[in-house]
Amino acid sequence: MTSKRGVISALVCLALLTIAFSGCISDVANSVAGIGERPWESAESQKSGYGTKSTPHGEPSVDESDVDYTFRGANYLPPFAAKKTITITNGFGSARDCALASNNCEIHIQTWNESGYKFVATLEAGGFTPYEAESNLEKIQVKNTDSLSDGVLSIGIEAEYGGSSQLIGLGYYESVNVEAYVPSWASYELYAGASGGDVSIEGISGTRLSVETSGGDVSVRDVVGSRLSIETSGGDVLVKNSASQQIRFKTSGGDITMDGLECEDASIQTSGGDISGEIIADRLDMETSGGGIEVKIGSVEYGSYDVSTSGGDVSIYVKNGEKYGYDVRAKSSSGQITIRLSDSENLGDYEDEDEAHYRTQDYESKDVQVKMNIKTSGGDIFVSD
């Protein structure tokens, strides 16, 4: 489906999503609290047959709303806005895999309780009169692609703009925001990429998730899978209430924040931002070249952590309890080292104060043994339970 023509294209957002129909998402919060099996194992065990709940695939159904006008206020330029929605739906048919793509728009991918997919595109444009706002709105072009071949359903949505966004200095604006709905009873392998726009993903349960963006933020919530990879050149990364057996996060110019994240193996890197939050991990490699690290780390079976920063402080908080034992080596070229671990002893015999080695007493007898190597070239190191 195509609406009106446009000239400019800016953001590029591409998502590839492979779907193996299965059971519902597991409870990540319970796993983070240490209850039951690891969440990616639970998600895998819930998988059932392919396509058992799918609906027939045919021509997409397209519904376009009436134009809604808004007076934004005399203090806004432009003062008037025109808005409409385009809704596109279709079934999955016999598809075992699904490739989902979006271009030139921000996208939020989430699940719903229906057996097909749905795009809800909200188009908005401004003007100095209602007529001008509607005229700018009608210049926005939206395209939908939908094809089923060899068991792969390829769906997509693309936006092109009419040119008024070139006059941003005069207050003109155009935007297309897409809500994408996919079945909640499916398991997903998802690849998503964006150039200049934000990507948010919520409630996806499955095997692999990979997100790339050159200039936008990435937000991932309530996602379970065997691999989670996020890479951005100019945006922040937020991961909340999620779990993956393997994790790879990398950003060149933004912060990485984790809130309720569990994994076995994690590599987290940023060249120009901070790393913060809470993570449960068995193996963890954290590195930042231009920021600080402040993370609370938990271990399920054991721990092997390498942490380094070239230009910031490092603060690590770990779990306290009889079953936990810690072996911490720390080195700072120009900062202070502070280790505050219960029942630990200083094993360091270094001549310089820029290195330290602390170990929990009776370390070898502890149920959960954690080894930690921390290095910083330009900041302080603080470790506490």
C-alpha cells in the first residue's frame, strides 16, 4: 500500500525476524531472583509445533483513518498538526520463518494475542494552518511489503517524507512512528538495524536477537533468548527485565544500562559512555574507554569477571553470603583502590599501591567462587559486598 509521494528519506531501520511458533514468554523476574531454571532453558522447553495457531495468508488488509487536526498552541511552531493512522494486518499462513523490515521510521516491536501480524503507522505533520498541516501530511508516503515464499513470510513498512522536514528551522516537522505486533505464542530470531532512529523491542521470546543502529537508542524489555546482541554507534542501550544465555553489547558513543538482566556469558563494551545497572552473569567482560562503570553483579553457579576502563572510576557491588567466595585483583595507574569484602584478606605484596589482591577466607570451600580482574588507567576502583 502506498500513500502520497515524498522526497526525503532519513532513518533506516531494518529488522529480520525468524519465527518458530511456540509457547509463551517465561517469567524473567523469577529467574533473576534465583527461582527455577534459567529462563532461556524454560523458553526452549516450551516450544511446540510450527504454525499450529496461524491464520491464512492473503492480501494485507489496509485501513486508513480520517485526518485529525490539533491546535498545538500559539507558542508552538508550527501551531497546527495533522495526524492519521494506517493499519495493516495479515495472517502468517504456512510460514515457519518471518522477516520483518522497516525503513525511515522509528519502530516498536511487541507481541499480541492474535495469530497474524499488524502494523499501526502514525503519520503526523505540522503547518501554520490546518490546511497546510494536512497538505504536508498527504505528502508522506508509506509502503507495505508482504510476500510468502518457501515458508518465509517477508513483511515490511517504509516511510518517505514530503520535504517540509527540510524547513526544520521554521518549525515544520514530519514523523512516522510504527507499532508492530507479532504473535505472543511464537519464538523469535530477530535481526534489527537502524541508521539514525530508535529501536525498541518488547516481550519477544525465542532464540536469537541482534540489534544494530548507527545513530539511535536501543531499548529491549522482557526479552528471553539464547543470544542477545546490541551494537550502536551513537546511541544509548537500555536492557530491562531480560535474559539470554549469551550477551554482546557494544556502543561507540552512548551509555549502557542494565536493569534486571541475566546471562551465562556477557561482553559489554562502550567507547564513550558509562556502564551501569544490575546483571547476573557467570562470565563477564566489561570495558569502557571514556566512561565509568558502576554495576551490581550476581552469580548463579560461579563467576569470572574482567573489568577495565581507560578514563573513569570502577564501582562493583557483589552478593554477600556464606556460599559466595571472591578472589579480586585490582590495578589502577592513577587512582585509589578500595576493597571491602566480608571475611576477606589482603594477599598483595606489591611494592606500589596501584595494585591489590584480596580473597575471601576459605575461598576454595565456597559453593559459588568468583574471580575478578579490574583495571583502570585514570580512575578509582571500589569493590564491596
